[in-house]
Amino acid sequence: MRLSILPKTAMYLILMLWGFVCLYPLLWMIGASFKTPLDVLNTYTIFPAGKWHWETYVDVWNRMKFFKYFLNSLNVTFWTLLLINVLFCMAGFAFAKLRFPFRESMFYAFLGMMFVPGITVLVPLYLTEHYLGLLDTHAGIILPMVNGSAPIAIFLFRNYFRTLPHEIYESARVEGAGIMRILFQIYIPLAVPAIATITTMNFLGAWNNLVLPMVILNSQELYTLPLAVMQLDTGVFRQWNVLMAGSLITVIPILLCFSYLQKYYLKGLAAGAVKS
């Protein structure tokens, strides 16, 4: 039964209102970055009513040493995503296509890790990294993030590979192809949506991670962008325009990444979330 014009219009208005509510923090951040500190506190408009202060970005760019911290964040994010996709793509393929003892038990054990909050293992993680000599290194950030992404990455890869016809695997085995060749030459090219989904999800977490670098890193030259933004707020009075400008610079790579990968993200999320 078709909706009448009035209920449909009301639905669209509610969705538009909800969309504005969701976008308001981002718009406020953009507008505040172009105001003076007093204007941020004294005016209620989203964007500046008078002069737009572009010089805030120049000041933040120089104070943050953007390229230095950008490269640090890029290094951490790149190796995190590479390890996640390589390791858990192989694990998901094994759980989906191979037969070995305790396969289902091991899979559900990995899923059980989803229910363990990361903050609860922060102290044992710190002690472990202290004994292994990983404190104050980027590896000390990368390895815990890779491990923390295991449950959802394995779940999505495994379910995505199970949506592909098993005859592909059987035919390749009959032709004499090894398991690694089947994975890297046949299944991985078919798994681009799943890879894009997992890459997008973990890019957000790796790029925005603040707690783990705060705990692990001591040397300022190893800081990532979120830590650099936090260092901008060192005055007696909080300069919201400076903080919002630094935050916007940090957010831009995330927006670019998601805008490029969103069609693969949605496709992979829908396919990988189906239980088969």
C-alpha cells in the first residue's frame, strides 16, 4: 500500500532533520575553526558572521608540524591495514574453505573476543610491551590494533568467502593449484568489497586512535596526528578555534578515504554480514 503524500513528506522532513543533527558537530567544527576564540564562545551561529580567519590554519599547520605527524600516522595506519588484510584474509579463507580439527570452535573463540573491551586489557598490554621492549615504538601501537581487529575482520572475510561458489575452490584444486595460490590469485581479487570494508573500518580506528598512543609513546617525534592535536591545547584558556582547525586537518584524510571506498564498503558489509 502506497504512502500518501502527507506521511511521505513528514518522513522526509524527519530524515532531513536527523541528517542535520548528525552533520551539526562537523559543521560547528568547520565554522569554529574560522572564528576567534571569543567569537566561538559568544556567538551561536555555525559560521562566522564577519571576517573568516584563515590565518588559524596557517598557525596550526606550523605548530603541528603537519607533515611529520602525518607521516607518523600514515606509517602506523599503513602497516596496521596491511597486516590486518593479509593475516585475517588468510584466516577467513581457512575458516571458510578448509577442513581442520576444531575449526568451528576456534572461529567462535575469535568471535568471543568481540565482547572484551579493549580498555580492560590496557594494563596487561602495557606490561607485556614493557617486557618485549615495544614501548615508545610504532610497533607497540600497530600490533595491538591488528590483534584487536581480528574478530570482526575474520568474521567478515569468512562469511564473504562462503558466499563465493565452492566449485571455484574445487576446480582450482583439481587443476593442481596450491592453497596459497588459490587464495592470492583467485579469491583475493574476488574479495575487493570485503577488503575495502575492512580497510575503511580499521582506517578510522587506526587513524583516530588516541588512547593507545598516549599510553605507549613517550617521544614527541613519534606522535601521531591525534596526539599532535591534543598538544595544541596547552594554554590557560582553551582555544577552540585552534583545536577545531587541527581536528579538521586530521579528519580530511578520513573523509577522502570513505568517499572513495564507500560503494565497496557498503557492498562488502552487506555480503560479509550474511550468515551462510
